[in-house]
Amino acid sequence: MPPLNAETFLQDPRVAQAKQLIADALADAQASLDGVRPANPALADGFNAMLEKFGALRGKLWYPYIGSGIGRGPLVELADGSVKFDMINGIGVHGLGHSDPGLVAAGIDGAMGDTVMQGNLQANADAMQLCEDILALANANGAAMDHCFLTTSGAMANENALKMIFQKHAPADHIVAFSKCFTGRTLALAAVTDKAAYREGLPDTLRVHYLPYVDTDDVDKSIRSALKHLRLHLGRHKGKVAAVMFELVQGEGGYNAGDAKFHRALMEECKKQGLAVFADEIQTFGRTSRPFAYQHYGLDEFIDVVSVGKMSQVCATLYKSDYAPRPGLVSQTFTGSTPQIHAAREVLSRMSAGDWFGDTGKNATIRARFEKNILDLHAKHPRLIGDKLFGVGTMMAFQVHDGSADKTRATLNKLFENGVIAFVCGSGPYRVRFLPPAAVMTEQDVDAVCAILGSTLVQVADELAQKQEA
């Protein structure tokens, strides 16, 4: 049979030559991105004008960040000429860091793939292949996910999951979640997220009940408390609760680690009570000892529905056959751009074939290096940084100073100024959080980041002391 026109196009030697030229040019442009550097004073006026304009168009920017369009792994160049270590990576989106050659090549392939966006009515074979890739990872340890519905954001992946769950369990229309959870910013998900400020001025959309999250210092007590609360909710709202939504490692809530025994006890109760077990893996995906946090905790047998996002590039809802939606419930004009789909397949391929996971994988070794540095800094400056690295794998957080909002924000701002981009999580105490691109980081990168952190802590302490004296 003659080849498809698409095959002829993609296999044209001119295409291969063009891709190699771009790869070579990228390597040349990245060669000088070898560490932190300050802004170029000659670019200051133009950069400040851009910040002012962008802030007026979009709303206030959290950081004075506008990227130039290039980076190298954990380093990113801004439009003011500065280079910084990016330890938040779009809140975990850039799992391979900046300007990864493999992702650039995948993006080029995607750009040649007919349409910019794919969707409900028109999808290419690569969308089908991506669904197969995700399900293969999800089912590697015995989970029974049968289906994969692609979407453009983690919030939509969670929305689609809730729709499927409520339809199957109708007329039950309540959901149970955990205190300090974060699930997204749509109207429905703002109702689930346990933060009143994110619901200010919004109408009520869902009936939500909360369970206390696990205290890893007393797991058995946590189990008794959570089970008691769950049974109370079920007793008060007989036949109305459809599911429990598990954030297996809490993200925005403070990088609170989960626990296998705790989650298992709650999930076993869900099965006894006929509730759906919904795992929100938007942020945990790719960041623990296994691709999924439910695999990390050995919970594969319990999961009915799971959402993935951030590092996966294209987001998705995975579900068992008995949660398959009836026609019309979920349908989207956009399920992902073609370059996005190619990028997602590149990430999943590297995830499957690389050395990310296990006790000696990159996630574990990069975390261990950060933990050592944090403990060393605590030994030197016990009043400036805590002695614990919160979270699991490459979801990492630590407390600075007294954990107050103003001192944490002052530390983050000074870190940014000194060349490290981080973010905040938790509330009372607040914590600094890192989501590093572990797969492309070295231990030397970790040491460099923590050296900047150490000097920043001292600077902030000195500045705070000077303000008090004044």
C-alpha cells in the first residue's frame, strides 16, 4: 500500500534536517545558561514597562516574572536578562524543566500534526496512543482503570470525574473531602476546596463534608477520628453521599504527607458503604516513588476514578467501566493541543524508561539531597528554618522564620531576587514549597539552590531586625 501523505511529510529528509538544525541552535543558545545571573541593567526600563502592562491587562502578578522563552533544565532566563533556578515550575507543570530538547522536538512534531487543537469530534491517532500510555502506567500494579478521557486542565479533569461519579451514584449528590484540601478553582471545585477565601462571592454548588486529614505522628488515632467523622456524615445524610475525594498528598494545604494505613482504612470503609473512591493526582502525578501516588501507597485495588495533570501536560480522567458516562455528560471542544499531546507522550515515555522511581530513583535522590541541605541549614540557623522537609518525593516544603504570612512572603521575594523561584503553601504556619524538575536536576544544582536559600534566610533576618530597630 502507498504511504499516507502524512507519513511522506514526516519522513521527508528535509524535515529531519530542519529538526537537527533547531536542536543544534537550541544547544548553542543554552550553552551560557550555566548558573544564576543578575538582570541586565540595559533591559530594565523595557522589562518594567512590560510588567506594568501585563499587570494592567491580567491583574497583579505574584512575581515580576516574564520569561524570555528559553531555559536549561532547572534554570530559566527572564526577559530582563536574569537567570534563575526555577523550583516551582509552573506549580509542578514543567517536570522536565525549561527548553528540554526532547520536549522541543515533540513540540515540532506536534506542530506538523495537521491541527493546532484536537477535540471531541476530531482527534488524531496520537490522542489514542496517549490514552494507552496513561492507562499502561495507571494499571502497572493491578489497578483496573478501563478508560481515559483527555482534557485541557486539571480542574476539568476533576469536574469530569465528579460528573461521572454523581451520575453513577444518583440521586446521591454530596461529596466528602479532607480538611485543608485543594481541588481546583471552578465553581464546583471551589466548593470542595477547604479555603473560604476561594469561595468569596460565589454561589453554593455542592454539598461538601470534611474529614480530618492524617497526622503521621499518630496514624491510628487519625484513622479512628476520620472513620468516626465519615460515619457521622453518612448517618446524617443517608443515601446522599456519592464519593470520598482523596488528595493523597495535600498540596496547597501544606504538603502534608499521606499514609498508606490511613488511606487504606478509609478506602475500605468506602467500599463497605458503596461510595466511590476518587483520587485527585493532579499534583502528585510523577512525583512520588511511583508514577501515581496511589501506587506509592499500595492502594491500586481501591481506586474507581483518578485525575492526572500538571506534569502530564495533557490532563485526563481515568475510570473503571462502571463509571463510564452516558452520552452527553462529558464532551469538550478541546481535549488538548497537538503539540501538547506530543509533549505528554514524551514525558510519559521518559517516565516509563527513565530512572525516576523507586528507592534509588531521581525523585528519591533529589529529595534526599534537599533534605540533607535543609537539615544542615537548620543546624546553622535553627531560628530561621525548620528541621523538617514536608511532603513526599519531589513535593517538598519547609517552614522559615516563625511561619507567618509576612515573613514567608518576605523570604520568597528575597529568594526570587537572589535567583531562586519558589512558592507558598499551607496556612498558619505557612511554608515555602519547591516542585523541582528532579529528572533533569543534579545534586550540584540542589546544593547551589540551598546555598542561595541559606544566604537569603540571613538577609531576611537582618532586614527584619533593622525594621524592628527603626
